[in-house]
Amino acid sequence: MAGDQVTLGLVVPWDAEPCASHLGLEYFIPARGAETEPARYTKVVEGDGLLICDDVAVIIESKAVALRAQSRTGDPLRLRQDLRRIVIDAANQSERLRRRILDDGGLRLRDNSWLDLSGVREVHAIAVSLEDLSGIATVTSDLVAAGLLTDTALPWTVSLHDLRIISELIERPAELLLYLRRRTEPDITRRFHAVDELDFYLYFLAAKLYADPDPDVVHRELPQLGAPRVRDRRKYREQQLELLTSRTGALDAWYMHRLGYRRTPADKPRLMADRGLLQLVDDLAARAEPGWLAMSATLLGGDTPTQRRWAGLGERLAGQTRADGRPHSAAMPGGTRRGDSSVLVWMTHPPYVAPAAARAELARYASAKKHQWQLDRSFGLLYDGDTDGLVATVYDNRLPGPDPQLDAVVAKMGLMGIEALRTIRPAPRQRRRRPANR
């Protein structure tokens, strides 16, 4: 598509190291089943773009497919066929790149050089089209139901026009990642229908684009998180299809003032989130330490009470440290399926413990909890017990699996299992459950 570089630039709200972009990739894939090693692959294919930031990859597929005349007149059969062609082609092309990243840990490029992507743990795909793709969400969910797409191969399909506007609204890298997570979630494509992609994005900014996951699917993917509860099944069953009506009034007003067609200033639509948590996310982005992007999106993914609790948890633990002079920690597991599970860890250190030693202890503890619960990632935040300030972060995205050394660490530390978190009951007259300390 003409203007690919412009399109890619619109998508990337991060443009500093260690982020990188690759345009017009030509790489090898296996042409036959016997080709099991990248060095033996013989088929050359092309990818329009690949964005790498931290351990997150975003695949870009630019689609210049035009809607047929019958589709433009509203012919439902022709329109559906054209939309299917755009979505399925983009999904198939992005999936072949995704598989090489996750299965091979990199790409063998046409010049026989190796693009190392072994650190990537999360992959998303964006299909950009010149066409207005209104109603594409319903087609996506239908394709999944028909077995033509898998839950893991859903691209975010968006027109160039909508992409440009959304990219101008995004203020933090984590907002884009969280939107990609939500927008390509099959349950969300089934629950929400809208005529305009911008209605989806503005609903997301209002912190409403969320669907409770199927608890039985979660249990099948992550049995270590515990058996489904009756109330979780009931909440999932009671979810209703929601039709999103036009929400672009505030956006139109902001744009009209920005373009000079409106004299009265209008506020820019922004993500509704706890201010304290936004400050934490901005701090993580400024630090740009390993895991900052995925950690930030995970933090922003909580509901309002959860965000408020997470934003103040480090300070509360620091208060306990000042009161008794001891380090304190809290660990919270989460996720809906294999590949997106994680554990968030907060820890404080008293004045007599050097920050470097405290960070090493946090890294050991966070990795041990991740291994004990067999989750995909662990994010750790270290707070100073005196100043309440964030002093360090740690991150572990090693693939879960057997590890005798970590087994020994878990046993030595005497860590609680996940079942303990599900059996903790609040004290009398205490309304809010507290995170479990180690």
C-alpha cells in the first residue's frame, strides 16, 4: 500500500530505544513439513511491517483490497465476502510471521541474516486498509465461530482514517497495547457491536470495553488459578450483547477546535483511569526497564477499584515497613489463558537493607512466585520504606516449566499457594479484601 511508512509511524506511540521497526520484511518460512529448522526453510514471503518494543511485537499488514461496487451499495453478501477476504488474508499473513517469532525465536531474512526475536512474548497484528471497515467486529466474531479464524489469530482490522485519529488520541504506549489486547479478544468482539471503530475506541477510553471471560475456558487454560466459582459462571452467562451508539460528539468538538472551525475549546478524549496509577505508568515508561510496556498495560487493565488499590499499594506497604522496620510484600496473580498470565509483586525495603540487595531479593521472590504458580510473566516493583518512592523494578518472562533450582527456592522461602489467596477472608467489619502478604 502506498504510504506504508506513514501508516507505521501512526501506529507507534513509542519511538525510542529499545523499540525498533522493520519495514518490508522478506523472510523464509518452511515450504514443506520436513523443513523444521530456519536454516533449511526455502520459501520467501514478505511482511509489511514489524514493530518491536520491549518483549511485545506488533505485526502490520497493509491491505489495499478495494470493496466491490456491489459492496459499496450495501449488498450484504458482497460486503461480507469482501470483509472476509480482507480479514482472513491479514490474519493468515500475520499468523505465519507470528508463528516464526514464537516457534523459532526469530526470522531468517532473505539476505540470510538472523533477526533475533527470542525475547518476544506477546504478539499482536494490525491490518490497515484504505477502506472504511465499519461493522468489521461482527464479521471477526462470525469468522471465529465458523472456524475460519482462531482465537489467537485475530488481527485488529482498521481503516487508515480511523487509525490516524486513534493514534493522535493515544497518550501512552500502554494504552495502545491494552486496546490491542481488548480489541482482539473474541469475547469482546461477540459482546460489543458498533458501526464505527471510533465508537469502540472511545468506549475503551471510557473504561467500558470489557467482557468477563468464560471461567471454564480460563480454568482449562490456567487450572492453577483455581476452579471456577458459581458467581463467575453466572456473571459470564448474564452478559448481554451491547450495541454501541455514536460516541464521537466530544471527539468531533475537539477536532473542530483543533482545525480552527470551532472557537470554543474542547477537551481531548482521554483514558479514564486512576490518576495515581497513571503516574506510576508514566514512571515505568520513563524508566523503560525490562517489562515496562506489558507491566503498564496490565496495570491499566484493572477496574477502577483495582487501579486505586494498585496505585496505593506500594505506599501502604511502605507504611507497614515504617511501623515495624520489616520488609513487606504482596503478590497478585492474573490472566485468562496461557500466554497472558502474570503475577504482580510489590515489595518494600527498610533503611538498613541496601537497595541493590533489596532488588535482588525482589527478583528472587517474583521469579519464585511465577514459577510456583506456573505463570508466564512476573512484574516486581520495589518501594523505599522511608520515602514511599518506587526505586526499582524487576521482570521475568522466562517460559514456565520444570526448574529444580526454582523448586528449591520456593521450598526454602515457604511461599503460599494460590489456594491461600482464594480462602483469605476479611476481618470483621472490614469491607475490602487486602492483598496477601508473603
